[in-house]
Amino acid sequence: MGRRDRPGATAGAFVRMMRYYIEPSRWSSEYMILTDEEAHHLLHVLRGEVGEEVMVMDGAGRQAVVRIAEVSRKEARVEVLRQVHRPPPVVAVTLIQALPREQKMDLIVQKATELGVRHIVPVVSDQGVVRVKAGEDAAKRERWKKIALSAAKQSGCAWLPEIHPVTPLLDYLAAMPRFDLWMTCSLEPDSAPLRQVLEAARPHRPRSLAFLVGPEGDLTARERAAARNGGARMVSLGDLVLRSETAAMYVLSILHYECSGAPETRADKAVELT
């Protein structure tokens, strides 16, 4: 949005405008400071000026319309005009994703964030084509966190997903938390259709969902056995064999539709903060 198109704050709801990130530990109800990349973008890319209004978010549910009060070369001090807190999604979705090649994982992280996923767990599977070398995990996580932040700011998602360390799949399955429903995408002929599994679960109103997307060569027999032993439902995505990133976005989109459709599962009521 160009500078001439930026709307001011309205009384009834948050308006659509450029969003900037402030860490939860630096959040305030009166004045806040934009620094580093956020300040650079506001001051030197968009050439923001004193008196203009933008939106800030902390990735943990809080959003605020603020007015630029003071600027320096590297910082912008903003005054809070109005802020709200959006509760986390009622249904917490966890994506357990076998690592594809880097650009594909970047896309998965971006789209998962836009679709409101709460946890992203990258795993290394037996038949996966990607292996993470010692010392690379931290750099990859930082890259994915930046991608997730950019996606959240663009989409207006109030909650950033937690991106977990890269873990061998069998290790994760051995120690994974409990979920109300968790599913594994599978090419096995006896896998249940995804629609059937979700319809059966709907009356129970699960509040935590997880699904595992394996590599394009599918999971090995021992990985499938470990998933089943952990309570996973093997689900089919239909007759087509989807690429890993396509399967992830396909299931995420369906879960987002399922979880946001019924009134009892909606978490879109923001609480205005004073």
C-alpha cells in the first residue's frame, strides 16, 4: 500500500495497513520503539513521517494501531492509539513436515503461517532427500522464522507459529505430545479418505490436530509402524500422488476450513485493550 493510500484508524475495527513487528518483551500500552529492519523499512523504504499511522503486532495475539511520534535515523518512536488482543485459534494445528528441498520448505512455512498453523515440526525421514549437517539447524530455523514473520505481517495473522528444531522423524514420534487427532498422509491402499476421518472426528470437537507429511517417496515401513503405534490415523488424499509441498497446503487448507467454519471453533473475537 502506498503512502497516499494509508487509512487512519477507525472506531469499530482494525483497518488494513502496513504491519510492523515488536517483540512481546518490548510491548507497551503507551509508546513503543521500532528498531533494526522494522525501522529501516518504515523510515527508509516507505519514508514514514511523524503523524502517520501504521499497525504493529507482537506475534502473540496483540495488535495495535500506532502513530509515528518521533523519528531518528535508526529508530521510530510510536504512540499507541488503540490495541486489541486476538486469542489463539481454538483448534491448534501442528504440521510435522518431512524436509523437502530448501525452497519448497520455505514455501511450506510461508503458507502454513498464513493458514494459522501453531506448530511446524521439520523432520528428517528415512527416504527424504535432505539431510541437515551439524550446525545448520539454527541457521535454517532463523531463516524460517523470518519467512513466518513476513507471512504473518502480510496476512494479518496475529499468532506466529512455533518452529521446532529439525529432528529425526523416529525420534520425534517416540517423544511426541498427545493430540486429540493426529493423521499421517499415506499412499497405502488401506488408508482412510481424509474426508471420512474428519467427519468422524467432528462430533468430538478436537482441539489439537497434527498431521505428518512424509517425503515424496512416502514413509518407510518402520516409520509407518511407529506412527501407528503413536495413534496416527493413516489418511489418503485421493487418487493423485501429490508432491510434499502440495500435500501440506492441501491438508492445511482443508483443516483451516474445517476449524474456522463452526461458531464454536471461531477465535476471531478480538478483545480491545486499555
